[in-house]
Amino acid sequence: MIEQWYNLTLEPGAKPVLILDTSESAKSYWPVIRNLIEGILESMPKSTPAPSIFFLGNPLPHDASQFPAQADYWFHKNAGRGSFIGPIFDQFASDALTTVVVVGAGRIFDLPDWSNNALARDAIWCRFGPNSLTDGALPEESYACEQLAERMNNSSAHIEIGAAAAMPFYWDDPTFVFEDGRLVGSKLAGSLQLGFLLPDETPPSAAVVHTNGSRHQLPLAPVEPPPMPAWTSIAMGEFNLLKQCKKEQRFRCPACQEMHPFGQFRCLQQGSKPVFPTLGTYPQGGFCQLDAWEWEAKVLHVPCAAMKVGDQAVALRMPNGGAQVYRYQPALNSWRPAESFSAFFKLGEKLDAMVL
């Protein structure tokens, strides 16, 4: 099993794109098309980026905020161009575009060159009049502005990172959670540092998943492991309470003399001093390692909801407390849930993992 570290730069994905027809066939429909686009721009929620507007045959984008004032001028300026979509599609990678909407009234001459491309297959084709845009090669409909605005509402829903054979054991943003074999989070800016266990050097995949289901792949950059926290010695009194917790899953609080469950590292009694002066300072939701091999016990804080507990085993915190251990299954080339533990997990001689 290989330990690999990555850095992921988060980004929300590309803007939606509107491509408009300025052919002779579209001329009589232009007032309707213009009103449609103005209605779309007014109806789109603020969470969705304003679309880039293009005209067939012209690779230059037009500012959507200027459309109400400049629409007629842009139409006449672009009217002499042929109905070719290639100059626009050439600018976009097929996995980097969120939503393409083509609005027109006549045949697009070079569409057969793009009919097998994801940009064309996934585009929304809005037709006015009797003439087909795609010669029947792709589905076409007439839409109201509210319908198109809803379909273009393709704001980023979340980030997904993972693969069947890849198990995350570290990530540095607590808002990400492990769900259905993947890391999932809604953070769309900044960066994320990740540690994975893998059977080979094939990296996991990372993608922005949009509200319409489309995916925008994000690159994972290999990096060196981050510096981890140092071991911290704990007082004998704190260690004795932990030994009681290992034996009984609870402890008698020296502040109030009541029994508390493991994990309650501070007594709720007003004015009491920290019962666990070291563990009580760590945020909940992660792990610690407890080393009792030497005369002075010490702990190592693991500031993540995951932790390696073996060469092919990773413990993940569960929402209801405790942790689930996942183990790699070579026959399936995937990770499967195995045993679970509520408080402590034996890592070695006088070395334990414990939940916080």
C-alpha cells in the first residue's frame, strides 16, 4: 500500500455560455430572442455566474451586463458572419464547461464536425421557427426564459474526491466528510491538502459537481507530507483517568465525584478546573494516539476525522460518535467497512488510538 499526498486547488468551475444566431433566418425572430435573453439574465439567481454571450461565427465573448443596451448593435455587427459554432467551441475543453445554450432559427453549418463532442451533446438547443439548428442530430426545444434560466442555474454544488481503491486518511479542512467512499465538501475556494492510501500510484479523481449533474475535473498536485503535531506529555492524573476510561468506558470525575462518559473531557460543574488539561484543549471530532510505553505517557493529536490504524486500515469518525475501521480488500480492489470502536483501538504494545 502506497501513501500519497496531494494539494487540491479549489475552484467553482466555468461560467454558463449563451450562443446566439444572427443569420438571415434568425432576423425576423431577433426581437423575441432578445427578449428571451433579457428575461434569462433577469431570472438567473445571483448565485449563478452571469453567462458569457457569443454570436455564431465570432469567438469573442460579450459582457452579459451590457446586453440590454448593446443587443441590437451586437446583432447587426455580427449579422454578416456565417452560422458556424466551431470558433466558439474551440475555446473550451469539454470537461471545463458547465452549461452551453444555443438559441437560433437556422441550421448551423459545421455542427456535424462537433456532433460527437460533449460540448454539442450536452448543450441546450433552443429553436425558433421551422428550421432545425442541428438537422435533427440533437434534441431541440422552444423554451420560456424561466425554463432556460433554471437549466442554466448550474452553480457548483460540491467537491468530490476519491476512487474505489483510494482511502483518505488525512485532509486539512473539517468541513469535508467521507460519504459513500468519497470525500465531499462544499468549499469552492482556497486549497485542500490530502493524504491517501493507494494500492498503486494511480491518483484518485477530484471534481466540482454542479447542480445539473455535470462535472468539472480538478487536478491533484503531488506534494510532500505536511508537518504533523509533536507528541505531548500528559500528567499522571490525566493518564490514570484514561486508564479508567479504557477499562470502563467512563471515569469518576475528580471535580464533582460523578461518573462521566469517555469523551467528556471537561466537567460541566460551574467553575471546575479542566479534568483533562491536555485532551480538553483539543477540538472534538478527531483522534489521538496514546503512548504509554515509557514512564511518562504522551499523546499525539491527529487533527482530522480520519487516521491510519494499520498498513491497510483507516479509522473514520462516525457522526454518532466512535469510529469505523475500513480495510482494503485486494480481491475487490476497494475499501470495505470492517470493525468499529467507540473509544480506543489497539495499535501496538502500549500504543492506542482514541477518538476525541
